[in-house]
Amino acid sequence: LNGLAIQKYSPKQLARERAVLLQANTVSFAFSVHDVVEMGRTPWMKTSDEETDARLCQQAMRDADVEHLASRSFQALSGGEKARSSLARVLAQDTPIVLLDEPTASLDVRHQEDVMVVARRLAEAGRAVVVVLHDLSLAAAWADDVVILADGQVAHRGSPSEVITEETVKSVYGINVHVLRDPSGRLVVVPQRG
């Protein structure tokens, strides 16, 4: 990372370089959503001011659509609300590298799109954004570069139109699909049924 072996970084230094959203988002105590989002600022303690922290947390909650949940206990949230609150924590961390593992799992279609819009906006602002997705249509719609893994190895890499093809999907996943273009020209992957 930045020319240094990852082991050379202290946990705090690493947390200032990259933010990670894991698939499982658990909180052991009855923290509010606002408290959980503020935890994203922990790596910056004593280096940023309260106004900056508050502004970044507020923006993160807005981007993840959890402002209205700010005072609710994280433990009382639905799966999708927990996922969005955890995303807000990651966004509040304000790092140059953002790693998102299945950020759209358990989200309705609107929030899936919202998450991908946020990821795209981060990338356009110059951040390195890596998103792990199982939804090939979302990957095709939003990614600049797609990597398909098979048996823990890179099977295919390239632009969405190079990688997400009927042949590739069949060879990796063992299922016949149609790869179509929506009216905007983005690829949509639909399983062949019947």
C-alpha cells in the first residue's frame, strides 16, 4: 500500500488509508446509529476537529439514507438498515481507499442503486473503490473494471462488456444467461428460464 508492505502500517495508520465494509455488521452494545457512524471517525481522533467530524458523519448518514435512524439503536434495525448504517460508518472514515464487501446485500432495489451511486461518486472523486458483488447486472452497470473469480483465482478481468458475456457466465457459474442492454446501454444479466 503506497509502496509499503501492509505489515509496516500500524492499525491506526491503515485505518486512515482504507475503510472496509464487511458482509456481517454486528454491534455488541446498544449504540445508536449516530454513535456507530461516529465510530468511523475514530482513526482521526486528535487530528481533526469536532466540526469536521460532525460534517463528515452527517454527510455519510445522508449518503447512506440513515439520517432518520440516527437516534435508533443499531441492534433494533432491520438487516438493510444495519447495512446502510455500517456503510455510513465506512463513509465517515473518509479514506482514499474504500473496500465494500457485498454492500447491496439485503437492500431493496432503490437502496442498491443509492449505494452504487455513492461508490461511483467516490471513484469519480479520485478514491480507489473496490466493490465485491454477486449481482452481475449491478457490476456491469457501475464498474469500470470487472474481475470474476472462480475457485479463488482470477478467471476474467476487463471492462464490463469484455467480461460479462453469456459465455463467461456459463463457464464460471454453470448457468445459461441472456446478456442484454437496457435503454441506457448498460448490460443486464438475466438467467435463461424454461
